[in-house]
Amino acid sequence: MPKRILTGTVVSDKTDKTVTVLVERKVKHPLYGKIIRRSKKYHAHDEENAYQTGERVRIEETKPISKTKSWKVLDRLQASKGTAIEANLDVDNAR
């Protein structure tokens, strides 16, 4: 059976080696037909504490790691807007 892979946003990184990921999905209301958003939070394993709040990540289903954790973070899709990105700014002034 293949492992499920979901995409969501990190909403908490306060616990050690764990991030909380909010996954939103859109479903059609069974009676009225309107598209509504449903969300669920998952605890995912983050071994190096590398992910921060606001980042878009992919998580993969695994065997249970603890009582509430049965997902692990695969990779980062988009960095959060509040984080700085390193840039190489070595410029030669050869005028």
C-alpha cells in the first residue's frame, strides 16, 4: 500500500523534533453544492528542527513514531515570508 503524501503549512515548531502542519482541502457540500474548506492538523517528525512556522512542506505517512506522530516531513516547497535567505554578495569594484 503506498504511503500518503500531503502538502500543508507549518503552524507550530515549538516542540523538539516535531512540527505541526495544517493541511487544507476543498470539498463540495453534499446538499448545497458550495465548495468549502476543511482543514486538519498533523504532527510530523522533523529530525533536525529545520522547518519554521509559515513554510509550505510535504509530509509523508510513516509507522507511528509516538502517540500523536505518524508523519514525517519530506521537503520544503516554499520558505516562509519572514525568513532571510542567504545571498552571495561578493562584488568586485574594478572600475
